[in-house]
Amino acid sequence: MAAADPNHQRLANMMVSESSIFGLVAWNPATRTAIVTIRGTKPIWDWIADIDAIPLPYLSDPSVGLVHMGFQLVYEHIRLSIADLLSANCQGALTIWVIGHSLVGGALAVLGAFDIFKNVKLGPAPQLYTLAGPRTRAPDFAASFAAAIPTCNRIVN
């Protein structure tokens, strides 16, 4: 958030204040599967953040490339919660699914899957599934992402 100007910080904060529930983290101990799901666009502030497409270095690892600023600012609000829940409850995962729906959920799932791979390090690379999600990254980030996340399914209509 510190990298963003005050107007962009205000938009991200207003979006989170309208709905602090962005998804859930689930754990199936029988199959040792962790699932991270992220909701789609909900309040008006989501739509405003969606159109804020200024490229910004990926905050978790600026060396990997540029991503959509609006989505990244919102992801920063849920990033630590996801990491804490996975680290505390999903050790020994054999499978990690990251699923996102719509503009916000699809974009945050992309950023989240890469962040989980780079920084949470539960074991296997997450498998990513997005439904009606946007393209959230520049070619330089896309190349780093593709090398790290071998299973990426983007479903659009």
C-alpha cells in the first residue's frame, strides 16, 4: 500500500471496508488438500479497483515483473491472512488449489497462487482455477508465473 498514491490507497481501503470477507481457506486432512477460494466482484468499489490498471512491480517479489495495481492493492489486504491460515493449518499438503471467481477473485487468485508458491512454501506448486477472471499481469510477470505454476486453468465465456 505504501507504494500507491493516497487516492489508490483510499479506493482499496473503501473496497475492503464494504466487505472484509474475500473467501476461505479449507483443509482436507484425509487427502492432505488445501483449498483457497476468493470471491468475485461485489461492491461498487471492486469495480472501481478493477479499472485501475496501472502496472506496478509485484510487491511480494518486484524482480518478477509488473501486475495490475488495483488488484495488487486489494490482494495486499488478504495476503497475510491467507499465508497465516495455510501455514498454521495446512502443513504437509500434497495438493493446493487456488480458485477465484470474476474480476476480483480471478485476479487475486493469480496473485495469490504465485505468492503461496514463492513465500508460503507448503510443498507442491498450487493449481490455479479462475472463472470469468481477467488478465492481471504483464508479459514479464506472466513468464515467471508460468514457470512456477504449471497448472493454470482460466475459464471465460
